[in-house]
Amino acid sequence: MKKTRWVIGSIVLIGLVIGIIMYPLPFLFFPELPHLDFLGRALYIILLAAGMCLYRINRGPTAADRIVAVDIFGILIVGFCAILTVSTGRSWYMDIGIAWALQSFIGTLALAKYLERRGFEE
Amino acid sequence: MSHTLGLIFIIIGLAFDVFGCLGLIRLPDVYNRLQAATKCVTMGTCSILFGTFLMAGFVAAGLKALMCIVFLMLTTPVAAHAISRGAHRSGVALWPGSVVDRYAEDQEGERE
């Protein structure tokens, strides 16, 4: 049973990654779109990882899980801005990344302090 | 040449991001999830930023990417330690299969 779950999960994961790299989702509905280069498709992979973070934010058993997932989500957005910088050639996307990293760090520290002081009741 | 090297760094970073977030889903405990996700995603994002620096060169975008690498390397471990300490103090239980808990032993030693 456990081995079956591992096999099914790895098949789904490999299929998702290959499907994202080879043939992104909007091309299923609009085949006449201009074709993206590799960096345009890398954005879809980061969106997949961000979807996993959203699953953990939704289903976290404790509040600490949600804080961890929000922190990881902020770091993923920095990578998203870096890939946008390369693929569009505009350097101000990197400014958004730096500002988002700083804001996410301060917010995570504040949430951790609040968690340490009194603890959420869930 | 530097374009190809940058693409290789970006692909390595994407793989680290996806597997870090997979650990965020699959692992059983707050502390395990924190370790897997924070290490892997920090390494992956720093690799993506270094690939950005290699592809852009010494212009505004590349230097901002280097600054962002230094900033992430400084701030993410601090945030992870703060979350872990807060979770342990607010009473989040460890996974039943975990072996040792040094922080609780230290706190008991301080009380005695």
C-alpha cells in the first residue's frame, strides 16, 4: 500500500514537471499563443512549488506550520522576481524582490515573537 | 558561455525549490518541515539569483541579485530559528518517532 502511494506520487510529479516544461497549460486552450522560451516556463515550475505552499497554509495542523509556509512563499516570490528580471530584461523587478525579502523577514519575526509569547489556540 | 552557466544554475535552483516544497508537504512534523523547506528553498533561490547574476553581468540587475543573495543568506536562518523557538515554547509537540530533544533538556536543567 505504501509502495503504491510512492509510485503513484512519483508518476504524478514527473508527469507534472514534464508537462510544464514540454507543453505549458495555456497552450491546451489557446494553441496560437507565441511560444515561450525556457525561462517563461520556469515560472510555471515556481507556481507549482507555490501551490504546494498554499496546500500547507490551508491544511496546517498548527499555527507554526502556517508561519513556515508563509515564510517559504515569500522566498519563492523572490525567485519569481529574479526569473522575471532575466526573461524581460527590466531591472526593477529585482527591486521588488529585495523589498519583498525584507518585508517577509520582518513579518516572519513578528509572527514568531507573537507565537512565542502566548501561543495560538487551535 | 555565461548564458549557459546561468541556465544551469537556474535549473538547479528550480529543482531545489520544488523538492523543498515537496518536503513541506510530505514530512510529519513542524520541525522537520522547517528544516527541509528552509534549507532547500534558500539554496534554490540563491542559486536562481546567482544564475541571474551570471546571465545579466555587471549591470544593475546582476548587482541587485548579488545584494539579494547576501540578504537572504543573512535573514532566512534567523527567521527559521525564531519560528522554531516560538513553536517549541508555545507547546507544539514533536513527532512521536523523534529521538532526542535537547532544548527541553536544557530548559529542565535551568529550572533545577
